[in-house]
Amino acid sequence: MDPYIGQSILGQFDILEELGRGGMGAVYKARQPDMDRLVAVKILHTRLAARQDLVQRFRREARAMSKLTHPNTIRILLFGQLDNGALYIVMEFLDGKNLLQVEKDVGPMPPARAAKIMIQVCGALEEAHRAGIIHRDLKPENIVLTNQGGIEDFPKVLDFGLAKMNDPDPTTGSLKILTQIGAVFGTPEFMSPEQAKGEPLDPRSDIYSIGVILYEMLTCKLPFKAKNPMDFIAHHIKAEPIPAHERASLPGLTAEHWPVLARSLVKDRGQRYQTATEFGEALASWVVGGRSAPHEGASAPAAKALFINQPAEQPAAKPLKVATAPHAAPAAGADLPPTKKDGVAAKPVPAASPLKAQKPAAPAPAPAKPAELEEVEEEPRSIKKGVLIGVGVTLLFVLAILMAIMLL
């Protein structure tokens, strides 16, 4: 008999039923009467409380996770330690299936649907990475698809740095690995090469892991043909992944999709996508106007909304209003009705008839108006000049007569 079912913990959470159990504890469905809502409560084994390093790490990471606000990250409501020493964490209740369950139900996903889901996961990881949180154990079981607010395929990312113990998961058989240095763990099938080698991790390790998850979503297979967890570790370090389209059973997955996925699986983390946002932006080509049409129910506008750090679309320039000629060309010389622009009547220029080709009209003679203006301006100058000459001749004539009289 489970000691928690039917009990009320912390004076506000009534434990209703067990949702799942693993090597490190169990998750319960609970009701919070004061808030009239359902929640999920994860309670770890009391034996883990004996390790103070784990207790401190749990508190540190739970506190950091509680500050994450991305809609595709599960919300942390409360965390702490019960009277019996067990560590607990209260989360929002998710009504849905994890990716592993979905894969078993529907098989390989079309590229557009898989990309739409993983773009949102990239958004959740980007926020966590910027907050200094590395998941370290991304796998299909830690991504739950919900129907939130009527939005289908709305993923929620779980367990940022929490569910990492050296116990096997009884539901999947995945071996949890805890290294002796730095407490770095992972699930062999989905861990990055640097994680497999026990090297310090950074956000690019998570990018490799979601690349493996995406590969499995598309093919229901893993990138390597390995027989056990240790084989997977060796393959992650040395072997090149098998191109997904070579193992696909869906006609929609082609060689054109592989470069986007392959870059997330590069051994050298410096050659991978450097941020989750960058990976998400690359996957966007699969959703909108890319190599695969959106799956049923995903419209182009909805897919565009999934872009990470997508710059705002600039409004298209308004087309210029161009007056078109009537279907029947007006007769030559016919007067066209005046049009009005801004309240001022303006006579439009008659349009050339489009019915037959005509020889180009001879260029119009230069406007006469400037010449007429020049003549009008020069005419007064000629009159004044003539008058002055006449007056000068008259004065000379009179002067000559006066000189003749004086000589007599």
C-alpha cells in the first residue's frame, strides 16, 4: 500500500493516485482544494535525502526552474522537503501523453508535425539555457504533448536537471548514469558525445539530445544500430549517424530534410547549432513553405507563430492605384469626363487605344510659349532703342544748323 495515496501533504494537497514510478521516486495526481485545481506531485525516495549534495542540488535547480516562464516548460508551483525527509516538487498537472507513448500509438511522424513540436521545445530550452540551466536528460519521456487552450501538439518539457539518478527506469529500461565528477548524468540513447565522455556540458549538449529525439520521432529508430546502452555510448562518441531518410517508412521524409537534422548530431559541438533558437529557426523550413506541408490542422499562420525570435513581419507596401482604360477605347478626339483629385477637377490625359499597334507619333514641336515670352520681353527693348537713335540724330542735325549760322 502506497503511504501517500489518500493522504494530505503540506495541508493543501490531497494525493489521489499514482501516475508513474521510477527508480528515484513516484509522481502522483493530487488536488489542491483551495485553488480548485489538479496538480502533479513528485516525491523522491527518502533515502536520497541522506545525500546532502543531492538535496542542495535539488533545491538549487528547483528554485531556478520555478523562475522559468516559457509556455512550453512545465510550471513549478512549490518544492521542498516533507517531514519524513523526502524531497518533493509540485507541478502543473498535464493531461496528455509523452512522446514515447505517442510514437507507440501513431508510429513515425510527418516531418512538418515533428518539426512543429520540436520548434516549441527549442523555445523552452532557449529560455532555460539563458538562465544557466542545462537539462542533461532530454528524452521522449520528458516531453509531454498536451492540448492546451485548444492548441494541439502543445509540448511541455519536464524534469530540468531533476530526474537524474543511477537507477534504471523500470518503464523504459534506460540506464541512468551518474558520473563521479560534476554529477553529470544522462540516458545513453540520447546523450551527447561530450556527455558520454564525461566532459563538462553546455547548452549544445541538449541540442544534440533533441536531435536524437527528432530522429526517433521521424523514424521510430535511433541514429545508430546498437544493442545495449554501452554500445550507444560508443556510437555517440565515434560513429556517424545513419541518415534518417534511409531508415524512414514515410514517403514525406526525404534526403532534403537530412542536412537540417544532421547538423544537430555533429560530434564536434562547435559545428552544431550553437543555440536552441538557431535549431528551431532551421526546422521552421519544414513547417512553412519548406520541404513538407504542415500536418493536418496546422495552418501557415499558426506555423509562423512557432518561429523563435522571429522578427516582426513588415506590412506589405500598398499597391499604387492605377487608372485602367475602359474596355472600349474612346474615339479619337472624344472628350473625357473630368476627374477629381483632392477636390480639384482635373482633365485626364486620353489613353492611347490598345486595339492596334500604331507608328510612334512624331515628336511634338517644342512648346512655343517660351519663344513668345522672349519676343514679348524683347519688343519694348527695340522700341526704346529706336527712339533713342532718332533723338540723337535730331540733336546732331540741330547742332549742325547752329554751327552754320555762327559761321555766317
